[in-house]
Amino acid sequence: MDVLQKVGRRGIGFVSYLFMLFALLYLSIKVIWTNRDLGQRDFFKQVFLQIYFTGVQAIMPVTIVALAVGAFAIISGMGGAGLIVTGADNIGQIVTVVVIREIAPLLTGGIVIVRSATAISAELGGMRVQREIEALEAMGISPVRQLLTPRIFGGLISFGGLNVLFDAVALVCGFAISQAVVSIPAELFFKSVFSAVTPVDLVGLLIKIMVGGVGIFLIACYHGMAVGRSSTEVPVAVSRASLNALVFLLTVDLTVSFTLLLYHDADKYLGGMM
């Protein structure tokens, strides 16, 4: 009975947690329309600031990681798949599967969680402790519109841009490595890459960016706003936000990748039957 009670409490807590996240997302979207007459200048300023802190300042670490991943993917592919002998036949599949479809959303999301999600939860938690949230409410300013919505949408835009940057840098680095090792022509290399990218792959990547990006910043905002009166709750909120955001990102990526795998296998099977 104790085990059942613990499982039941955890299940109810998980459902309640999801409900609060969806409610916060609904409020973040709704407030854009309900407060549209208050002026948009300050709102867009906050969005651009979040894009700067999350996107622009993360360009260098994302570029460095993308260079390493692009080189590792090509070198490992050449060693494991025998591309030195077979040429560029399998390079497109390796770059598409390893870099664009799988690695880019995960590593970019990890960098965003470490840099931005933790900072947002700590910032909002500190504002809760110092009662700055209550001060905004007393002045008639919506904390959701002023603090949460710009961070969620600015973070989502930044997350998408960083994924595009990661893919571009990894492809260029992969081309440079393959050119140095086997002297593959640029036209052949990029034709192999782009021919391996299907519309389904792009849709899957878009889903990972949209759902993963919104989830990361939504979780960070929720845990920051959930801080009470004590400053000791702030590091706890930061820890929970980073861990939950990472678990959410992994869950989304795994679900989308598994769905794409089933789709490709079904497509091959049905094609063979026909």
C-alpha cells in the first residue's frame, strides 16, 4: 500500500506539474492579445534582449561545439563506414542522421539550458525573493507579459537560430575534413548531403526546435516563479529547472526520432510491397 501511495502521489504531482506548465504557456500567449493596447515597444525590447543573451552570446560556444561535432562525424564515418574507399556515397546520410537530425538539437539545447535556462530561473527566483514581482503587480504591470512571455519567445527564436548555426558550421567543417582526407569536390559533397535530407527530416527538426525550445524556457520560468520567500530556494529552483529541462529535451528528441524511424521503416516496407 505504501508503494501504491507513493506511485499515486508521484503520478498526481506529475500531472499537476504538466497542467501548470500548460497553464503558464496559455497565459503567456493570451497576454499578448489581452494587453495589446499597452504598447509594444518595451515588450519587443525585452524579446530582443533575450535573443541577445540567449542567441548572440552563445554563438561562440555553439560554433566551437559544432566544429568538433562536424569533424568527429566525418572522421568516425570514414573510419567506420569505409568512406575512403567508397567516396561520398554515405557522407550525406552520416551528416544528416548524426548532425542535423540528432546531435544539433541535443547539444544546442544543452548549451541553452546551461547558459540561459539556469540564468532565467535564478533571475526570476531572485525577483520573487526580493518581492519585485509583487511590485510589478502593484503598479498594474503584468509579470507574465513583462517577464515570462519575452523570455519564452525570445528564447525560442534564439534556439532555432542556434540550431541553424550549428548545422551550417558542422557541414562546413565536415566538408573541410573530407576535402583534406579524400579530396571530395564541393558539389559532390553538398549534393550528397542535401539529397539525404528529406522533408520529413526537416519537419522532425522543426518539431524538436519548437517543442524543445518552448519547453526549456517554460520550465525555467515556472521554477523561477515558484520560488517562495527564502533565498535558499533559488539554487533548488535552478537545479530543478535545469534537470527537468534536460529530461524534457531528451524525451522530445527521443520521441520524434523514434517516430521518424518508424515512418522511414514503414515507407521502405510499403515501397517494397508495392
